[in-house]
Amino acid sequence: MTAEIIDGIAVAAELTARIHGQVEQLAAAVRLKPTLAVVLVGENPSSQVYVSSKARKAKAIGIAAVDHRLPASTAESDLLALIRKLNADPAVHGILVQLPLPDHIATTTVLEAIDPAKDVDGFHPVNVGLLGIGDVERAFVPCTPLGCLLLLRDRFDDLTGMNALIIGRSTIVGRPMAQLLVRESCTVTIAHSKTADLEGRCRQADIVVAAVGRPDFVRGSWIKPGATVIDVGINRVTRADGANVLTGDVAFAEVAAVAGAVTPVPGGVGPMTIACLLANTVTSACRHAGLAPPRWAVPARKPASIQGAAAVA
């Protein structure tokens, strides 16, 4: 068996085109320009790349992206003051603080300071709680799990009854992913470092979401023939020949020989994460303007709900 390679770049491009259409519609109908404020503290090279990519893709479809780049020595109080300013600015619809933060700044304190109505990353406890009770109409769903769900929805008309295994229990990916799949009527298991017989549990899963942060961790022998594997991992490793490459949490060649479908790294989940951030930003702009939010950012039970942008109310 040779797995279908799930093209996250193509699916993200289709979603981004629909977002672009919604942005143009908002501009024409109510002169509304969605605006995303991105805050970067320090000079982490990976974070700089991520922030630049997000800003570039936002501006390409008409979303205003305002960068706030602060030195690594920035005091926590100064960062919180900036967040309060952005919270109060009616022209700002989304606030994203790029992680990780310098060690002297408490990440939890910063994330909790963001207005939940502008928390387009979906990390504020209010949004976590709303997702936990299944109220996705009011919550912001974290971008990476939402992107994973949309990739699955692009492949399946209905996820009901599927056995899903999530490897990784982080609050950023693993736990919200589990909540989304439970809402889709999957039978969900969250696995982690202390899970007994992880390989055996993997072999029973119709869907495997790998988000453990360990390169090539999931082997082909673990995968049920025909299963769908979503690889969230992004790990930079040095090969024997000295080349520095990106790899996922899945041993790709091995898994592709067994699975029904698998996401590559890069080119799988990553593009979907950025597309979903843009979708959440437009949703926030609509909510702030008292308009019906676009349906693409609200995972519903019918795949038709993400096939096109909702009309502006």
C-alpha cells in the first residue's frame, strides 16, 4: 500500500482564497478591514520566520498585520502594558503573542492578559473553557488543531465512529484536538509518555494525530493498514551527511507504506495553521462589527459548512 499524501499546501490555499473573498466582501459591504497585531519579544530565529510568514500571508489577502517587535530584555510589565493598549484599540481584532517568550516573562500571565474576544490563537482560559463545553460558536479554536480537523474533513464526509489516537497531551494541540474529534463523534484516546502499550493502541486507530515533539517517533509497524496519519511535529535534525533538515514526529517513509493517507513535513499541517489564524482574525473582525461570523472557522458536523465563505449578514 502507498499512502495518499495529504497536501496541506493545496487545502490551505483553497481556504485562504475563501478568506480573501470574505475580506473583500467585508471591505465592500461595511468598509471593515480585519487587523491582526503580532507581538514578538526577542530574536528567536524560528519565531522571526513564523512572524514574517504570518504577516506576509495576512497582507496578501487584505488583512492588516501590525508587528510589535520588542527586545528580549523587555520587562513583563511593559509587555502587559502593550497588550492592554491592543485590547483597548477598536481597530485591532486579533492579538497574537509569539511563543516562546523569554524566561523572565510568565507565559500564562501574558496569555491571560489578552482579551478573549481578540485571542485568535485560542489559548486564553475562556476560549479553552468554551471549547471544552463544545461552544465553538463563541470560542476561538486553536489554529493547529483546527487545521488538522479541516484536513480530516477534506478527506472524509463523516468522522462518526472512527477510533482516533492523539499522541501528545499539550494544551496547544493534543487536548483541543481531542475535544474537536469528540465533537465529531469519534472515539478518542489521548496518549502520552506514560501510556501503556502505545504501539498496540496505535494499531487500533483509524486516525492518528502525532504531536509529541520527537522526530520519527511513530513507526510504520505501529500503524493500522489504511489509517489516516496527521503529523503535527516539526523537528530540525542533522542527518548523517551533515544536512540540517525538517522532519515530523512520524517516520514518513515507513508510515506511508502502510497508511491510507499521511501529511508530509513540511507541507502538511503547517500551512493550515497559518490559514486558520487568518480565518480566526476575520471571524473576530465580524464579531466585533456585530456581523455573523464566517462558517469556515466553526467546525460543524457537516463538511459543507467549510466549503465556502458565509455571506456577510
